[in-house]
Amino acid sequence: MSRHTLGSLLVAGLALSWGVIGVIVRELPIPPLTIVAFRVALSALSVVAILVALRRWELLRPPPWPVFALGALLALHWGLYFVAIKETSVASAVLITYSAPILMALLAPALIGERVPRVSVIALGVSAVGIAVISLAGGSGAEAVRPLGVALAVGAAISMALLVVLLKLYADRDPINVVVYLDGTATALLWPALVIPEYTVSAASWGYLLLLGVVLTGWSGLLYLLALRWVPATTVGILSYMEPVSAALLAALLLGESLTLAVMIGGAAIVAAGVAVVVASDDPVAASVEEPVPARTDVVRDRQAVGAGPGRRS
């Protein structure tokens, strides 16, 4: 099996696995900000443990101070996203948040001086229509689409777009180093959510939290970085859109959420617009909205040298 095929299978498998995150958040009887705090803390600890075991001490050197500020933005993003999942249907929250790659392409010119591709402007319009269709879906019970949840999901998309675009300023640093300090900063800011609310963590809840923080965030993030070395940017971006599809299907199967026609139509518009941006863009920010990591410049140079296309990571 070639590295390209193995990397593509890795990205597809990870994207499909990330679809279960929404189900975990809905199933945990814990406040959403507390879930976020556990996620980033367990992720940071799992990655640090691996670096210590491998004696990669250089990857634990503190990054520039703005990276710590971006850790606060990461905490805001996950907070908005997880509260959105609690406040509206999993499918609507995940699909709307996946409009982030389109917003990235539009924010990049204002923040880091990149041009706005025409396809991004068109895609934003299509995505906005998709969000509007989902917002009007209504419904009742688990599949109900609520205005507060939609607004929070839009905020999650905006905050993720800002985070990934600004992380491009630190593309010369090792992504694992950046991830450790992003998660560490978010943990430091969110620790009150671990001690102030009243909640009980059962054995089942601990299982969900470890799955979310260690497996679906820490370890899967490292596998994702490995796959990025072997797979062209466009392939990564398109395969990453398996996550919202997986999330919608798993919510229907495991939570009993009905996929209403409005959510399916609106979600299809958002996914199609996002894929169009990924295909048309040569910018590494548009690949995915999961686990924000800047592309390694040495990896990008290597990929361009062998004709594989620029690396891509969000």
C-alpha cells in the first residue's frame, strides 16, 4: 500500500471518527464548558506524555506569547461549539460550524494580506443560504433546530476561522509544539469549569471523556499530522468533510435525531460550498476545521518539491 493511499485512509478514518464527538457531548451529563476543559486538558497531557516518552524536549519550548492568546481563542471556539451542540441538533451545529473554511478564505486578506478568490465569495453566499435553510428547519425533540444553537454554531465557525488564519503567522514552528501550548492555555483558562459547577463524573462519563480528550483529540491529532505528510492538500480538505456527514448520521443512529429535509438541503449547500473552496484554493488553511495546527513550512517545501501539492491543515 502506498503512503498516499495509507494517508488518505487515515484522514478518512479520522474524519469519520470525529463525527462521534457531537454524540459524546450530547450524551455526557456534564456542563459543556466542563467538557471542553476536560478535552483540552486530557489532549495536552496525552501529547506531552508522548513527547516525554520520546525525549523530544525541544518540542516543549514555550512559543511566542501570541500563541498563548490564540489558546484563549481556541477555548472560546470549543466553548461555543459544545454549547451549540447542547442547544440545537447535532447535525445543524456541526454542519454550520463547517462553514469555517469558507470564512477562512475571506478573513485571510484582511488579517494576513491574502487575496479573496472569487469562488470564496460565491461559496459564502451558498453557505449563508444553507445556514438560513437550517435555521428555518424548526422541529421538536432531539432534532429541533433552535435559534440560540444556530447563533452559537455561527460563532464557533467565525472563531475557528480566525484561529486558523492567525495560526498561519506561526507556520515556521513545529505544529505539535503549538498544539501543546494551545491546549495548555485553554486548560488554564477553563479550569474554573472543572471546579465550580456541580456535576458527577461516573465511570461511563470518564470513558467518554478519555475517548474525547486522549483518543479523538490528542492521539488522532498526531495521526492527522502524519497523514498530512503523505496526502495532497485538496484530498485532505475533501476527505475532512466526511466529519459533518458522519456526525449527522451518527446522531440519527445513536441519538434518534431525524434528518429533516431542511437540514439535509442546508447541510448539502454548506458542504458543497466548502468543498468548492478547498478545491479552488492553494492555501493550507482550508483543509479542515478540526484540531487547528499550522502547516510545517519544511513539509510544505518537501511536498512542493516532489510535485505533491502544498500541505494543508486547519
